[in-house]
Amino acid sequence: MSLGTLVVGAPVGRLPATTALIEVSCEACGWLAVTSQPVYAVWAEHVAGCPAVGGAVRYVPELPPLPKLLPEVRTCKHRLVRRQIAVTAAGLKRYAVVCELCGRWLNVAER
């Protein structure tokens, strides 16, 4: 058996590079298929002809753990304060409206 005939019906050298090969196995009889076909179709074909007493038992591997979600976002209850940010050459003071709790600079219209 050559390396090109591991997948029944299509030599490995002729499969597109993006084709994913999937392993399907039966715990009852030890049958194993490496295929690029839909899993349900390959499994249905095996169930019909499985030689094991009691029928086919599909091995389903453990799923990887679910990703941890980020904590919920709590919005700040802004406490607005005026901070002096500049003094012009004419002596006028310039202010910015800033949240005292989170430090975010706010437009007065955002209140």
C-alpha cells in the first residue's frame, strides 16, 4: 500500500490543499475511516454493514473546553468635574470636563 492510497477513492496527492481529512471510528468493531466526505454519510454507510454484535458504536472525542468569556462591562456613573487645562496668552483659563471616577474626558453634550 502506497502513501497515495490512504484515502479510499482519492490519492492524497490529488486532494486540494484546503481539504480537511476527518477521522471517524467505531468502538464496537475497531473500524476507522479517514475521509473528506460528510461524516454523517460515511457513518450511515458503516452502520448498515457493521459486523459487531449489538451494532455500531461511534466514538465521539471530547470537545475542547469553551473559551472563557470576558467579564460583563459595567459603565461608569460619571461624576463630572471641571479641570483647568490651559491658560491662554490673554490670561483666559481653559477647562475640560472630566469624569472624576474613570478619568474620561467628556463633551458637555454627552451628559
